[in-house]
Amino acid sequence: MKRLRNIVLPICAVLLLSSCAEEVNKKGNNTPPPVISEGLSNVAILHDSPKIGTVTFKAAEHIQGSSYVWSIEGVNLSNNQDRQITADFNTAGSYLVSLNVDGIEYKGNIIIPNTEPSYEIDMGKSHTIISDKTQKKLFVYGDNSKGQLCIEKSITSLKEPRILKSYTSEITSVASGNNHTLFTDNAYIYGCGDNSFGQLGLGSTDVVDNVVTISSIPQISNIRRIFVSSGGDMSVAGIEFLEAAAPKISIYHWGYDDTKENKIQSSANLLTTSNSRDEVLFATGNNFSIVRATNSYNVFSFGVNDKWQLGRIQGAGTGYPSQGEEEKNSPDNNPTLNKTDMAAGYVYTPYGEEDDYVNYYQNNYFGKIATGDDFVVSIKKETKADSSWTKIEKYSLYVWGNNDKNQLGFNSISSTVSRPTPLFDGLQNQPMKTDPNKVKPIQKEMVEVAAGRATGYAISNDGILYGWGDESKGQLTNNKQANIVNNMVYEISNPTGVTQGYKKVWAGGDRVIALAGDNNLYTWGDNTNGILGINNTNAVINSPEKIFFSLALVE
């Protein structure tokens, strides 16, 4: 759920036995073959994140022998006869890695980039999809009972990240719902997995056994970018295109629709088309979505609103409220209207307070958004002038929605919070006068956010990872301490041996992935049936474990 560097990670490889046949969508239009694995191999070499520097390689668990001999083209190895080795890469490029185990040879290529690798990650209920945009590879792991890993359903799960296929174009956006997956290469949108509510956008609820091209979105020329988002059984997409010289964006949704009798929206439904903006945000929780994609400062929301996760009342319109009119459509004044609304309306956006010399500017807006099952975590840009009228910009953290498991990070006066309320305040460490919960925010500037099922996360500009909410599956780790301002928010310690803090965080279900300052990905939380992908059988992992990825075999 939702809403990218160097790393050292463990892994298992996938062998692609054949190329994909060209797919024909329901309109009869030929589309390029989607990224799909047509075969999985039991042989693998595992490696950590590619980077200029030290990279770790090891054999997958099932590769056993008495003799291990490694070689890497163009790289001198000081010790090449162990099951696990480290190699130092001083220059960028593509390298052939070979492992000989008792006379059997395994090979694969790794790309060492000259910049930090870039990742797009999304985590569904029990599966994960990762796009390594530098390697141009797509990794999947976790549950595959509904085909949500885009591989044969006879393979019920993957215990380590597997490569679907090397691809000639970047997979620029990925999304995981409960049991379905979407991804795009900026030309087409592909999907796989559960389709019982039409979440694959095929105009039907037919069972799908492979990767399909979403066929119900009208063909658009001059496409620039495509964004996908999924949560629960809902799917959302934004397609940016050029109209004359102006960038426009069309926003679609399909899948679960609570306003319909059968809850099914099997074809892409156009919500709006408007001028696009540079920073486009899509986050979809359990059948609701938050979007900032147009060139206004609006943050739209639509979908289920039973816990005020839309941050607005039903039918709240689509305009940004003028200053002084913030209460006009305030959910506090309309407590009975927290109903499902599939028409996009604006999230109630507080301006902050105005004192004698403080002037909040109109460009206060939400800059990053993450959605849990029924709550939202967002970083909001706030601008004011100080006593000398010097402009100050900070990034504060706001939360709203359900709070039955303290997933908003504070003791609210009720189990839900109907509109954005500051938890971390980058500007001033005091409650806003309009805050109905009178929360004392932690004074910190925030840079990244994530939300799992009922747990929230944020990273401050000094690299501290904060977490709050449900920790029944070790989501907050066993190595944490309560923050002195708010003892319901925890400071999560760095992985063992890492001193540089955290850079990025993703969450989904009861699991977490974090990019630490050493440029490695770490994961922890619910590991039922090995869904963390670290080849560990423990049901709960409550300390950060490094992720390893597959190195595709070379035929």
C-alpha cells in the first residue's frame, strides 16, 4: 500500500526459459509483450545491492556442494572459494559472475551503476514487487495463490525475490493490492492476480492466468508518464500526455466500488482530466485513494470513507478552500457524511495559524502521501514568514483516518480523526488552534513516509526512522525507544553496524522495507509463510534483515 540507491541484499535467481509471445488485447491491438517470467529455475546466485564498492555474493540455499569457486570478469577476488564472498567494484559497468559448485557452473550478470540505484517498491497484503530501475529488472516474492506474482499459480509462493525478466525499458511505477499487481513501462499498464472485482480492468471478472494488458483504458497519444496505484481490490492510474504543448493528466480507477450493488467496476472509469504537475502523487489504501496530480494544490480523495480516511465529507467538491473558509466543508461540522464517495473531492487542508507577524502562504500543500488500510500519513509543505518577514519553508507530518490501533501516533479524543492533524510540526512545536485533538506535535522536519496495515512510519531530515501504531508482528522492531515528546511514537534503531540512519521506507500489510544509510535494503515484520523473502522460517522478524536479490542466469 502505498507509495527509490546502492545496497547489499541476499537473493535467488530466476531463469527465463523463453521469450514472451506477443499479447493481443481485447480491442485487437497488438501491444509489446509484458514483463513476465515463462519459467523459473531452481538454480541461483544471490547478490546484495549493486554499487561501486563492496558487493556480497552467495549461493542460494538449495545449491549445496563441497567445492565453491567464484570468478568475476575483470575483478580480482582475494578469497573465491567460499559459499559467500565479497567483491570490490571500482568502476561502473556490466560484470559476468560465475560460480562453480562441484563441477556445475552457474552464471549471471550484474550491473554496477555510476549513480545510486533507483527503486520503485510496493507491498500488498502478502506479496511484494520491486522495480530496480537501474538494472531494468522486476523482482517479485511472497504469496502467489492468486497469481499476483505474475508467474504460474502452480508455484504457490516465492521465499526469495525472483527476477521476472530483464526488460529493455524501465518499469517506472508498480502497485500491489490485496492479491493483484499492476506495473507500467510508461507505454502500457500490465496486471496480474485476482480479478474478482474487476481490478485488472478487463471489462470482466474472468479469472486471469497470466500477465494482461489493461484493455479498458482508451488509447491516448503523446503519452509522457504513467502512474499506477493499488490498495485492497481497487486500482488507480494516472496517464500524463501532451495536448498541444501543454501536459495534461487523466485519472482513472477500476476494481472495488462500494457505491455499486455488486461492488464491481471492471472497466477503467475516468475521474478527471486536467493540467498536470511535475510532482504527481498516488496512494491507495484499502479501497480508497489519495491523489495529487493536477497543477492546482488540490489533494483529491475518493473511495470508502467509513473511518474518515478521505479526510473530507461526502460531496465536498473539488476546489481549494479560500482562506477563512476552511470550515465551510469541515468534516467536524458534518459528522454524518463520512460515507463512500467515488467522486473525487478535495481533502480538507488546514493552513495553520495566523499570528501578528505570521503569514501562511497559499502554497502549503501535501508533498508526500502514504495510505494504510484506513488511515493516511502525509508530509505537508508549510511556508510562513518570521518576525523579520523572512520566508521559511518546512515539511511537517500530518495524519488522519482510523486510530483504533494508535496508527495516527497519538491519543485522539475518538477512534477516528476526520481531517489532517499534525504529528510532526516542522515550524512550531505547539498544537494548532483548529486542531480538535490538541496534539502536541514533535518538532522535526520530515522527508519520507510509509504506512502499513495499521502502522505508520516517517523519516526525519537527520535520518531517524520513526514508527507508531500496531506492532503485533514486530513492525516496530524490538530495538526502539519512545520519543520524549510523544511516547506513542518510537525511534527505530539502525540495523546492526549501520551508523548513517535511514533514507527511504516502504510498508504494506504488517511488513516494512527500509533503505538504510549504508545503501542496503532491510526488511522486518510479518513473515508468515516466508513472505519477507529472506529465506527465514520464523513467523515474525522483529529486527532488520538485509534483503538479497536474484542474479539471472545466462544461458
